Amino acid sequence: MKRMLISMAATLAMAAGSAHAEDAQGIWTGSIANSLQVTVKFDKTANGKWEATMSVPAQNLVTKVDDVSVTPDRIGFALNKLRASYAATWNEQQQAWTGTWTQGRTAPLNLKRTTEEAAKPKRPQEEAIAARPATYASTEVAFDNAAAGVKLAGTLTVPQGKGPFPAVVLVHGSGSIDRDGSVFGHKPLLVLADHLSRQGIAVLRYDKRG
């Protein structure tokens, strides 16, 4: 009888555990300390290994994470270069991974499932650019970088009317990036070029090699 009760208890415990399991595959979003939004995408490779990518739009960060750990009711990963880590358990009631972000200090971070479309940032500035009548002309241009022995391509926006106009060149930071400075679906250099050219300034922005 005692063995039967132990067996029943073990069976019930396993059933309870499976009732609170969740498939980590997919896209999850939340805010560190309810202030810094992050998105984490978990993928399971063909050989059964888990990988994950984390993005933090406010910090222009997109990076693969390290030491990914996934079980039916727990997830965890680290960002070794940032000396940061995350550990969470599945909360059936909240339908979320509830956990702690550690980076020197600790902060709560709860991740809820989202869709790829919903995870895309909204960029009303770019929608406004497309909707407003243009007060400048946009021309595709190419020019040589003699020192590097390469040809660069870009876009030149010139205000309507008779020049000459003051002009600026939008210079990128380090690394390769396109002429619009695209990051997380946002195009900050496109927005800046539009604003400057509407103010009567000619603007050259170009694709930068790494």
C-alpha cells in the first residue's frame, strides 16, 4: 500500500510538472525593471541544440546569447561580454517566463510570447516621410574612394529651387551600415536627411563598408 501511494504521488508530481510546461521556441518580449524593453528569440536547431538572440532597441543591440539552457519549465542564458545573465521559470497563471536579469545588480524581467510582426518597432517618422509631399529631389549617386580603391553608393537629396545650397555629408560610426543607418527596422539617417533637406540643406548619405 505504501509503495502504491508513493507511486501515485510520483505520477501526480509528474503530471503537475507537465501541466506547467511551455515550449520556449519563438519570440518573447519584456522590460528589464519595467523600463528597458528587450526581445529574445529562441530557436532549436536540427540537432536539438537551443540558440537565442537578444535585441535591445534603445541600445541598438542585437546579439546572440551564450550558455542557453531550456527545459519545459525553466530558461536561462548569459551575455558573457556584458557580464550579464538571465534565469526564469514558467508562470502558468501569468503565461510568462518570470525571472531575474543580473548585470552587477539584479532586476525583474518577465518575458511574454509575441509575434515577429508585433516585435517590430513602430516608426511613425518614416510613415510620415512617405505620406508628405517631397520638397526636395532624391538622386542615386556613386563616387570613388581612391584611398581604399572602392566605389561607394549613396543618395543625394537636394532642396527644390535655385541653389547654391549649404550641404552636409552624414558620416557613420564604426562598422558597416547602409545609407539609412538601418537598425531594428528604423532608419535614423533617412529621417535626418529628410528633415535637413526640408530646411534647405543638401544631404549626402552613403552605404559604408566595414
